[in-house]
Amino acid sequence: MKLYNQGATPANVTSPVSFAGLIEKIEILRSTLRWSSKLDRPEIEKLLKQATTLRDEVMGLSHKERFVQAATAEPAPQEEVERLPRERRQALMERSFIFEGTFGDNPKLLEALEIAEKAAPTDLPVLIDGESGTGKELMAKVIHANGSRTDKPFISVNCGAIPDSLLESELFGHKKGAFTGASNDRRGKFESAHTGTIFLDEIGELPLTGQVKLLRVLEAHEIQRVGSDEAISVDARIVAATNKDLRRMSQAGTFREDLFYRLSVIHVSLPALRERRDEISLLVSYFSDEAAGMLKRRPVKLTPRLRDFLMHYDYPGNIRELRNLMYRISCLAGDTADVIHLPQDIRPKPTGLLVVASGAQAVPEAVIATSLSEAKRAASDEAERAFLERGLQEVGGTVAELARRFDMNRSHLQMLLKKHGIHSKDFRGNRQAEGGKV
């Protein structure tokens, strides 16, 4: 990043001053002032404050220059935007954009990142929407990291997790004695985020009384602690997120319309993972390596059947669900993982029988494996499950009776039922129904 004196230097002459070099000189000045023995302490403090202010201004110029370049760049035609996603991402990288762990070339994601790039250096409120698990907090961190407040606090607040009775205290703080249990003065989230960014997650869960208080902060840039009449000025960039339709909620009267328009000056929408299927393979590899590092083991191998499932599953929980799946698979599997290591409720069901040889017994497709050991393990699990289900069918879903019939410890039987996701209540009444037939 370079700083140009455009008034003194022709456009075709490059005599730039590096932002990094300028900041380094300021830091040297601050260090010298801090340890100087020839100046009185008040003079040192004054000069240190001036140097710190100068450093912050230079850092702000650095961010603003590259985002002004991005904002004034010639927009590409729509067909170019959709046809060249890799070039769009590369352009972000060349402008020193900080991705904060977001990756992929999906056009909708790139559009969201490009909006974030232009919004980041401003203090305008941003509203991020998208389904649960699409990375809304990560996008908020992207906006913070690419703005002029990057070295200032980033405070995250889950509005849906705060009880209504404590909401005002959590956001704005309280004075000692304001209510039972308030034994000390306490700063709220907004004071903690002063000069930085406050991220209000699940903003759609904020009760109407809290919405009124938040609207005052947006309008007046000041808060009052619970139990105090003193107004405290706060300078916090607000980024909010929701998985709800706030416009529809405002029309229904469950979310203030004026607050909605205040928050959505800049609107960023994140695509669901099912709209980014071309990136699932990359995400699988990334989370597999991440899980292996945390578990201190080699990355697990995936059978073709499991990989095919992961590529085509709809992921209602989006990226968060995929990450959790890869951590589960990495924990439960040995060297190779298969669909048996998926949660029972999403595990694909056998689609039929497959005859493996002329005259041979048909076997479920689910036990067809890519190695002998895997085939044995899958076949054993299928046989065990069928045995348990047949037994429960015969005893009408009574676990105690099944344990006596099989001469098994009841707790061990319960463990096996849980392993296969079998619920005894699903078999209750079957025996009586069969006995009533003629």
C-alpha cells in the first residue's frame, strides 16, 4: 500500500511513501519519547498521545485508500461477473482484502464480500442475513478486519441468549445497587465496544423494549447505565445479523420498522451451502484437516459412498453442520470412514437387495464396501440391527422382556439400541395388533 502526494507528483511518477514504513517511524518516535530522560513526564504524555493519534490516522488512510480504489473501479458487466468468479476473488486479494477464513468462488458469496469491502471503511450500520450456520459472525469479522477499527475491540452479543430482564444491563451496563445482585458498577457491551465494532447476532430475537433502547443508541450515540441518569457517549460500529425476514416481521408489528431501516443501511445476504455445492469438496477437505489437527491424528479417508453422500446432502445446518459432521466422522472412524459413521437420523437407508452371485443370498446394498474389513464391520452392524428389531417386534417393544429372552444385561441392550438409533416405543402394540388378527 502506497501513499502519494498527488498535488506535487505527476501521475506517471512513482515517488511513494510506504504506509508500513511511515507507521514504523511513528512507532520509533513513540518508543523514543516513552524512554526520554530530557523531557518532563507531562510533555512526554502529550507527545505520545499526538503520535498515537497520527498512527491511527495513517492506518485509517491505508484502509480508505484501497477501498476507494475498489469503489471507483469500473463495474464489470453482469455476464462477466458471473463468468469470472476466480478473477473477482483474485481482485479482492490484490486489494489486500482480509478474508478472515471465508473462501470459495461462489458468485453470491463474492458479491457479499465485495459489498463488505466497500462498507468496511465506513461507519454505516450493516445487516447480515442468511440461514443458520452460513457464517454471519464470520462475515461481521470480515467487515471489522477490513475497516479502520481493525485494531479496536470486536464485541459479539447473542441477543437471543439474553433474558429479557437482563437485556438492558447486558447491553448498557448498570450502577451499583441498581437492582438486587448489582454489587458493583458494570460496563455493558456497548461501552466495551467503544471505538470498535459491536456485533448483534440474532437481532430478530430482540424484544420490542430492547429495540426501542437500541434505536436511541443509533440516533443519539449515547447510552445510560441501568440505575443512572448520566448519558455516556459511545462510538461503536453496529453490525447486526439475523436468520429471519425482518422486513416481514416489521410489517407484522413484531420488529420496529424504523429500527429495521436504521440497521439495514448496508444489507449483506449470505448464500446457503446447498447453493455452493461446487465448494463442498473444498470444505470437506478443510474441515477434515482441521479435525485431524485437533484430534492429533491423520486425516480420515472417506469411502466413495460417504463422499457421494456429503456432496449431495442438503445441509439444513449449512457450513456449521458440515463442520460438525467432519469432526464426528474424524472422531468415530478408524483410518476409513463410511456412512455408518453419520448420525442415524441422516444416514442413507438401504435402497434394496443386491444379488452378489448366481444362487447366492441377496444382501442389502448398505453392506457393499470397498474393503474386506469394512464389509465385515458393515455386515455385522446390519445383522445386529435386524436382530434387535426382530426381537423387539416379537416382544412388543418391551426392553426388559427382550433382555431376559436374549439373556443380556439390560443396560448393555439399551446401549445397543441407542447405537443403532432404535426406539423401543416404535414397536409397542405390534404384538397385540398381530394377536387380534383372524
